[in-house]
Amino acid sequence: MPDQPTTGKPPTSEAADDATRRPQRQLQPLDPPAVPFAIGGIVLWLIAALILLLFRDTLSAHGHTDWLWICVAGALWGLPGWYVMVRHDRRRAAQRASRSDEESSSVG
């Protein structure tokens, strides 16, 4: 009896496995544009503010008028975030362009 547990497969050497194994692709991280996320956040805050604006009387009767102002503040804070995301996307596009220029010049 062998000391090793059987797995149902015949034992093979690692060198044979490496020779028959297909090379794996190097996965790249996702790189989506950030501007749509910033705009989406601003739009969601504005929609929430408009909905709460419809219930302004009910909110004030229960002492929750600050909810409306929180939505307005969220939309306003989203504007500088939008600006930052525009700069980020431009910088990332410029880096990608310079990287592709370096690769094309080194190949030829």
C-alpha cells in the first residue's frame, strides 16, 4: 500500500504538466472611466432632493428638513468630485497614450 492517498489520477511529473499546460493570460485590472460615476452620483443626489422636495411639508412637520439639505449638499460636493474625475481620466488617457508610443517606438 502506498503511503500517499490516491486521487484517482495517475501520478505525473510536474515537468510533464508544465509542458502540456496552456500558458495563462496575464489579467489586466479594469480601467473604467470615472466621470460617469461622478455624474451618476450627482444625479442620484439631485433625484433624491427632488423627491424630498415634494414632501417638504411632511418633512418639516416631523422635523426632518435637514434631509433635503443633505441631498443638496451631496450634489454640490459632487461637483468638485466631478472635476477631480475629469482630471484623473485625462491623466490616465495621457499615460496610456505615452505608454503605447513607447511600445511602438521600441518595436520598430
